Amino acid sequence: MKIPSSIWTLLIGIVLTLVSLWYGQNHNLLPTAASEEALLVDGLFNTMMTVSIGLFLLVEGILIYSAFKFRRPPGDDTDGPPVFGNVPLEILWTAIPAIVVLGISIYSFDVYNSIGGFSPHDMHSPVKEQAIKMPGAAIAATLSDSAIAQADATDLNQEKSNEAMQDPATAAVRNADQIPQKQNAPGLGIVSPTIGPSPDREGKPPEFVVNITGMQYAWIMTYPDTGVVSSELHVPIGREVLANISANDVIHAFWVPEFRLKQDAIPGRQSEIRFTPDRAGTYPLICAELCGPYHGAMNTKVIVESQQDFDNWVKEQQVASKDSLNEAIAFNPANLSPAEFLAPYTSEMGINSQLINQIHHH
């Protein structure tokens, strides 16, 4: 019994669909998802993987089938039959990719907007708002010097820099004097890279703030209002983190694969990224922008921990910092004389009056 080609087409279509759906959800190509944003990105990636596998198997399957089915028989030196265009087929293989690309584009924008990538409030400036309201030649008349001055006065990039530099630890780390802040173009609003709050948190202050500075070849984290400076990023689990990012020398890129987020660190620009870690653990923080010959060594750790563990870590860092400072400046709590205070140290070093006399005579 010969099975009709329509039945074969249906069966092959079902098999391809099942294989694509299974592999699209079970590819195991991504690392652990450790943030709320990662789940959204993974959903998009899995959808793209499902569609890609289906199209790959379909196209390659047809090619392999055609190579065997329509191969030239031995001894046949004749020309192949002339084949003209098939309009329905051309419409089909044009329409399907167009629909796929359009669907993925809409899905991608929805994910980007859900993680805070599209922030309408960053698009506003006094000049831009006037331009939107008044079309045509009337726009030029409204762009007065006062409007442009007002736009410059509300330079969001400079405002973010000033806010970050209010933290003494951040000010000590960043080369603000050597790298002037870039001005935003009038009428365009802020142009620094920003992944802001998700739509459900729009207008709400961040729950946790950390300032991150990239330099060749290290990441320096400062925690406002604590005085803590660290080469590791410690964040409490379940709280929205606002990371203010900048660079002291060249362009770097803040990338945590488990968070599925990446943001540039640009000299003179105040980049911003928000994320909510939801899985405790230690994850790599990698520079994803070629920043020099030792770029590959510019990595550190992100430690996601409970709020109590984070608070304990901050206290330990503050105590360690104070102890280090006391040792560095030879802290003298009892107001001893120089000789009395230094006696234990000179004894450990083997310094005595005879040695000092020998040095003096030499």
C-alpha cells in the first residue's frame, strides 16, 4: 500500500515539530539562571532555539533528500529538465521567514521592555518635549538659547555622576578630575547605556545601590553609606540592585552570564543596570569588552547571599578596613611616648641601641 505524499508531509511535520520543541527546551546550553531577568531572556532564547532547530532540520532534510532522490543516474549525460519559477512556493518561503522574524522581533522588544531596557522617562528633555509638540518649521523657532541652556542644565549624565561621587569611597576610586563627564546632546535626553527599572517598579527607588568602576584590569565595587570598597560584588538575594557603572580608562563591559545581563562601562559616562538576583551562590563577573592585553584576566566574583550574611560581610569589611588603617598610621590609643609605643615593634625587628649607634657611626 502506497502512502500518499500528503500523509508523509504531515508525519514529517509532526516529527520535526516535536523534535524542535523538545530540543528548544532541553538544550542545556545556558548556565544557571540566577536572576529574575534571566527567566525572561531564557524564554526568548528557547523560542529562538526551537524555531531555528525546526528550520534547520527542514531545510537540511530537503537538501539531503533531494541529493539522493534527484541525483544523476550512472551514464546519464543529458541536461536536466528546464524548471521555471513557482510563484506559490516563492511566496511561501518568503512569507514564513518574514513572519518568524516579525514574531521574534515583537517578543524580543517585549522582553527588553520587561527587564527595564526601554525607559520612556530617559527619552524626555525640555527641548525634545517642545519638538514633539510643535511639528514642522515651528520647531526651529522654539529651539531658543534658553531652551538649550535648560537642557544642558538638566544633564542627566552629570547628575548621575555627581550623585555617585557623593560617596567618598566612590570618589576616591574614580578619576573624576582626569576624565570629564560627557555632555548629553540637547533634545536627545540621556545617551548613556541604561537598563532601568522594570515596568512594575517604574518610579520606585532601588532597594540596593552599588557603584562599580572598571579599570585595567580590575573591577572595584563601592557601597554608598558604608565606606566599603571591594574587588568582589556582594549583593543580597531577592532585592532589586541598581549598579552605577563607569570606567577610569577605556571601555569595559560588565557581564554576569548567570544574570543574562551585560552593560558597558564607558569613561565619562554613567551606565546603569538593574537586576534582581534570586538564587544564592557565587558567579563569575567578566569583562566582555576587549580592553587591553590582559583583558582575559579581568574577572572577579559575584556573591549572592542572604540579607543577614550580606550585613555580616559589610561589618567584617568595615572592621578590617579600620584595623588596616590603624596599622598603616601606627595608631597610638594610650598616648604613649614614641619610644614606649615603638618599643614592641623595634624589639621584633631586632633593633636596639647598639645597632642604632653602629648605623650612626657609619
